[in-house]
Amino acid sequence: MLKKPLIGVIIFAAFSIFLFTTCKQTKEPVVETCDNPLKTYNTHVKPIISAYCVVCHNPNGAYPSIPLTSYLEVKNAAQNGKLILSIKHENGAVAMPQGGAKLNDADISKIECWKTNGFPE
């Protein structure tokens, strides 16, 4: 007689363990948009420009006539469209970084979003 209740308890316990170990909660990935989080020069754009552009685009670099060392200089380059054409390797501008690979799409998107949102500093 003791076997029937014990078998029932074992089956219930095994089923419960199965349910709890196979049921996983998955978080939805956070989708970045142009305003979530808001792309700013200091947080998002400056690190990209510093990593890929400033080595040549500074007063002592290979392209001193197109400096990209300050917020205003980068903003002006983005406003006239040359910066984005260059980093996207599109017609109408020299592909940058010159002699290097195109920036990744995430970095390009950050700069485009920064422009779209009015160049927040």
C-alpha cells in the first residue's frame, strides 16, 4: 500500500523538476534606436572619432585642413555631409579611414543618429 503514494510523489516531483528546469525566461533584447539611448557627442561620437579619425585629422596630422579634434569641428563635418559619406564609403567623398576598413554599422549608426537628433553635445 505504501508503494502507490510513494510512486505518485516521485512522479509528481520528477514532473515538477522537469517543468522548472525546462521553463526559461528569456529577456527581449534591447533595441537601440536613435533616441534610446540618445546619442551624444561626448558619450557616443567622440570615442569613435578619437579611435579612427583624430590620428590624421588634427593640426599636426596628415589632413590638418579637415580637423576633427573638437565638438564644433566634428559637427561641421557632419552637417555638410562629408563625414557620413566618408565613413560609409559612399560616392561624393573620400572613403575614411583612408586605407582602412569601413567603420562598423553600429558606429556609423551612432553618428547618423547624433546628426538626426540635432548634434547633442
